[in-house]
Amino acid sequence: MKLADLFNGFLLDMDGVVYVGGNPIKGSADTIKYLKEKGKTVLFLTNDPRRSPSEYADKLRSIGIQASAEDVITSAMAIALHICEEHDSLENMTAYVIGSNPLRNQIRETGIKIVNGEEGKYADFVILGSHPDFHYDEMKIATLALRNGADFYATNRDPAYPSEEGHIPATGAILASVEVASGIKAKVAGKPESMIFEVALEKMNKNKIVMIGDRLDTDILGGKNAGLSTILVLSGSTKKKDLEDSEIKPDYVINDVRDLLKDIPAK
Ligand SMILES: [Mg+2]
């Protein structure tokens, strides 16, 4: 029996699982093709809202993986869907958004009006995502809006991410500054929080679901929190030594996604 036979639904992290940066991980396209041919549902989950679902689908197709925008769930999308579910109408509601254009667009599509400057200080929502041009004025407007009662959402709490220069500040660092200044904690959408999984599971509508990722503190912990089976791949940021040192233990550990089509490994 193959490992893949244990599951009907597959939630896959992207970077470190199907590609690393711009390069596909060997065999990922064939493996995903096989899963789909077997009638399994495959969704791609990412904390990174700097691209839209259709841009991620384009990237996946460019490395030979059949995917459409409907197959991709970003943390931005999770916030938008969550807010829609919580409110009967979003007419006349406003958001101050710190983040990328895809994040702004996703929020705009809900019907919420995005406001800036003076208006931003009285927004109904503050929504924070990854942002390389983060400025003190943004921290200030967000803080004032929150102190005026805005509802606070963030795409993820990732503290730093690897770059050619080393690990550089990510969304979690920006988020911390606004949380400290406002004294208010954001509701976070991305892994390991449950919001992104709730959206994914609703979309998937299957039993026997597995979360596959390359990070213990986001993918695997998030999958466990959501009550799913978990598989760690060693093709991304986690090495065997990190796994030994961590209290977070996945159900299965494989070298890369190709091993889904091999015999079930020992636990
Ligand atoms: Mg990853």
C-alpha cells in the first residue's frame, strides 16, 4: 500500500514542497498528476499573500503542475472569507490595509472600501500583511484605528524569512510593532492558526485529509491543530536534526513528495 492511499484530500504547502524558489522539486508534477488521476483532491495552502491565487496557479503551471486559482488558498483569501462569514453585509465598511496589492484586491473584492490617511484612523478593520515598504506612518494609522475600535487581522506571524543576505524581517515583525503600540492582538489567518485550515476544509469537503509541509512550526503544527494527519517533507527548510530537536512530531516523514507513491514508511 502506498502512503498516498491512506488519504483522500491533500493540503500542500508550496515553497519547499513542490518548488524551492523558482525551481520545481523533482517529481512533484508527476506525483500531483497521479493523485488527481486517482480522484483525490489537492489544494495548495500558503501564508504568503504577495501573490494572488491566480498568480500562484500560473507559477504552478509554469513548472508543469496542473492547477487553477480555485486550487490555491492564501492567508489573504482566508481573511476575506472569514470576514464575509462574520458579517451579513460589508456595505459601507472600511479597512486600513498594510500590505501587498494582491492582499488589497482580495479585501476589496469582499465589498469593503479601502481607506488611507485620516480616514484610515477610523476604519472598521485593520488588515496587515507582508510589506517591504513598511513606514512609521502606517504603524501610526493602524494603531490609531485599533485604539478607535477597529477589528484586527493579520495574514501570518512568520518572524523572518531566508534571503540571500540571511534571515530578514517578515510579517510577524511588522505585526509585533502594531500589536505593541496598540495593545491589541490580531486574529491571524496563516498556518499554524486555524483560519486558513477552516477555509480549506470547507472547500475540500472530504474525509481522510493530510497536511504536507516542510515546516514544523507552521505546516505540521497547523495541521495537527486542525485535527489532520501530517507529513513532513525534508525537501525544504527542515532537516532531520531539526526534527529530532523539536517537540512537534509529524505522523510521517518523507524525503520529498515522490515518496507519497512509495510504501507507507514506519512511524
Ligand atoms: Mg514551505
